[in-house]
Amino acid sequence: MKCYEQLNYHDPENGIWGDCGRTAIGCLIEKPPEDIPHFWDRDNKQGNIECQKWLRKQGYEYVYFAVKAETLQDALDILGCCNRYIYYLLVGESKNGCNHVVVCKGRDIIHDPGINKPGITGPCNDGYYWIELVVKQ
């Protein structure tokens, strides 16, 4: 895994959407964020579809699922208890008050690609934590 920092700070009032998602994916597949399209630049549902298409062309599958957990550590424990050695992405709300993506391994957050390292403070605005896996085909 390679650690990159996002290029765009999330500032939707000025038409700029943070790119922590593509940056976190880049960490897992070792591509800098500027070499990955900014899938989530307004529409999350369409972004997920575009991300899956792009990753398939790169030889990967993109798998994501919602997790209902009481705490951040509970969310990390759900995947980490059985898969201590794989990298995955966790999406939740950051201290900036918006959804954010970090890189995890086992039960730990190991890299925050955010410019100001906002971390994860709770579930996304839909009430869930999201686990995302990028798997080689």
C-alpha cells in the first residue's frame, strides 16, 4: 500500500468536492489520485457505478456494504476480527461534518488521506459506516 493525500479539500459552496475516495482507492492500488477519475464529484450513487466500471478495466472489483455499528471501533471490529491482514476502506463522518474515507487494516485506521486529517468521528449521514473493498479479479 502507498499513502497519498487528497488533492481537493471538500468545499461544495465553491463547487469543489473532496476527493478522499479516489485518493484512498489510489492508496490500495498504488496509483496517485491524479491518475484516477474523481468519481464522486457530486453524485454518490453514480460515482459508485463509475468507480466499479473503471476499477474493472484496471483488473479490480469494487465491493461495498453498509455496517450498522454503535461506535467507530465496533465498525472496525466487524471486518477486522476476521480479516486482520487485508487493507480496506472505511467511510464515515469526519470532524469536518462530511462523509470521509480512510484506509484500514484489521481493526485499525492506518492512513487518513485527508488534507487536514479529519478522521472518522461517527457514521455517515445515512446512519451507516460503509466498508469498501478493492479486490484483484
